Amino acid sequence: MGSKSIIILLMAAGIGLGACSQGNTQQEVSTADNVSRATPTAKAATATPKTAEDVVINGNNTVQTQAVSGQNIEVTGDSNTATFTGHSQEFNLTGSDNVVVLENVKTIEVTGDNNTVTWRGSTPTVTNLGQHNVIERAK
């Protein structure tokens, strides 16, 4: 076999190996894409103090009732139902489709859409940073 034939044979083998490597790389990317499309596991809501004064709830589709005594309240999530008895300083809600009942709160801030927040007691300062929210005194 001449040197030209050997060079051509080696080049063909190199191209063939290169094509095999590219195929494996594409398969790995495809596998990674499938993993990233997996449905995440739902997490349970947590109610933990942000500080000794704050009540923080993170979660979706929960139902909760809590007594408060002067704390700030923060709720983050969607489709929650929460009732807070007692008095609180600030209430912050971030999410959509939540229903919240408050007693004696000084300020209410809602960020998100389609939430319903009602309060009892004196009229708080209200900030509505969303659309289709209902924020009103309980009837």
C-alpha cells in the first residue's frame, strides 16, 4: 500500500471517529434536555419566622390559620387560603389566586393577580401592585 493510500485511510478513519464522537455528544445533550423537562416535586408550605417578629409562609395550595400578636406577615405562593387572627403590623402577599383574612393590620401590600384580602378592624394603608385583586374590609 502506498503512502497516499495510508494517509487517505487514516483520514477516513479519523472522520469516522469524529462522527461517532459527535453522535455521542448529541445523545448526552438530548438526555440532559429530558432531565430538565422533568416535573419538579411539589414542596410543602412552610411557616417559619423570618425574624422573631415575622410570620413567613411559602407554598402553594395550602390552608392555614395562625394567631399573630404584632408580627409582620409575609405570604408567597399561589392558591393559598390563610386566616390570621390577632393584630399585625405589615402584611405582604406575593402570588396569585390567594384568599387571606386579616384582623387589625396596619399596612397591606399585594403583588400579583386575582387575590382576595379582607381585614377587620381599623382601615390599613393598602398598596395594590397587581390586577383583579379584591382588598376590602370584611363584611
